[in-house]
Amino acid sequence: MFFLTVAVVFVGLLGALNLILMIGVIKRLREHTERLSAFSPQTSDIEVGTEITAFRAVTVDDEPLTLESLGDDTLVAFFSPSCGPCKTTLPSFVAHARSLPGGRNRVLATVVGDTDAAEQFVAELKPVARVVVEPPAGTVSTAFGARAYPTLLRVGRGDGGRLVVTASRVDLATDGDPAAEAGSTTAHVVA
């Protein structure tokens, strides 16, 4: 009987130790998940030289926006309110856009998602960019081929005056010099 009691106590202590270790592992996995979602290399599958197709949209300020209304060396961004890296990138993007010569007419930001969910993004982006809010696979996203968020690009006029991607990665730490932008960006693919 003594050995049976000792065995039951031993198994009980072993189970309690296992439970404590599992709680620690779960806590550590949550920390890793938060760190990984905050730091992922920003990538875009849109290549330099990709031609932008024609589109028509209306900004949140009721300004018409077309392919022709984008000038040479325009910074273009695509964000989604449901994307963790977008929330992390947004303040840096706003600061970078604010420092660019040419003001908000040289910056286009598209927020992809529900209008209500996009309100915070729109409020932060509106002072520094022309902002479009559209559903997934909207006209602007389709014209640029943006499917991952955030996507940060530079576009300019190529041969024959066509609008093409001149930089598929934008380093938000630079002072706006397109030649210095060879950094990386974070992407959250939305299906």
C-alpha cells in the first residue's frame, strides 16, 4: 500500500510539473508569434518595370484618380487594416511621406478593406497622401497587381510615357531618395 501511495503521489507531481512546463511553452510561443508578426521582411511580388494598367477611382476627398493623374516618381502604398505588419509600418510610412518633396500629390495610399475598419488608416494617411479605400481586388489594387500588404512601390514614367514600377521596395528610413531605396518591407498576404 505504501508503494502504491508513493507511485500515485509521484505521478501526480509529474503531471503538475508537465502542466507548468506546458504553460511556459505556450507563453513562449505567443511571444515568438508576436515578435515574428512584428518583424517579417517586407516583400512585394510586383517587379520593377511592371506596367500599371488603367484604373479609375475616387479618393476619400472625392477627387477623381486615374492612371494619368499619377506623376513621375510617385510613392504608392497598399495597406490593409487586418494586417499586423501594416499597423507597424504605417507610422514610418507617414513620416517618410511627410518628408518627400512634392507633398501629398506625389503619394498614393490605398487602404484595402472595410470602410469602417479603414478609418484609423485614413485619418493618419490623409494629411500626407491621396487616399483610396477599396474592397479586396478593387480597381487600384488590380491595376498595380497588389495582393500582399503592406506593399510599398515607386512608380514613374517609362518609355512611351507609360507608368511603370521603378522600385518594388521602399526603405522608409531613407530621406526619400529613390536611388537609396533598396531596403526591405513586410508583407501580409490576404487571400
